[in-house]
Amino acid sequence: MKVPLRIYYDKQIGQVLQMTGNFIDEGIQQYETIEEQIQKYTKLSERNRDTFDVLELPYGAYAEDFAQCNGYRVNPETLELEFSYPDPNETEQQEQVYQKPLTEQLKETQQAVAELALLLTTMTGGM
């Protein structure tokens, strides 16, 4: 069974409190419920449940982004996962800037290029 990734985060600031799952285990028939995990992890069980929430993602989601990032959070306004990436040109530690996952940005750019190519082909008569 492919166990999905669960990211428990602070509702106000988006800080990640606990991550669970994102592994394959052929021996399990059913994975832990959210309530069971809240009881299991001290970081969660000691907090007021109204102060945090959980984002569940499919197994393997954003694997490349997690491998390349130097931080991540859940945007409290959009409730979407955001990443910060190291700048290879910077020698000093910079403040983390969170943005959409690079994998999503790449897909959007590829889609825009394809649409522009189609538009260009249409405008030039397919030359």
C-alpha cells in the first residue's frame, strides 16, 4: 500500500508541525487515521486542535521539490504547499522566500510555450 503524505501545519502561519506517511508498506491493510496520528505525535496531541490542520497529498507528490528545497510551509491563505529553494549564487544565508512548487511552475511554463507555439503556427498559416 502506498501511504499518502500528511502535513500537519499551524493554521495561522503555515509552519509545518509534523509530516507522516509517504512510504510503501506491503504489510499494512489500512493506515492510521488523522485522529490516531494526532494522539500518537506529542507535537499534535499537546496543541489545541483548532490551531492546526492537515494537508493530505498522494504518495510521492512533490518528491523533486522536497529533494531540492531548503524549506516548505502551507500557505495559510491558499492552503497550498509552498517551497523555498536555495539560491546557488548566494554565499550568505538569505531569508526564505516561499513560492509555488518548481515542478508546477515548470508545467505551467511548458503549457504556455505549447499554447504560444500553436498560436504562432495558426498565425503564420502552418509554415
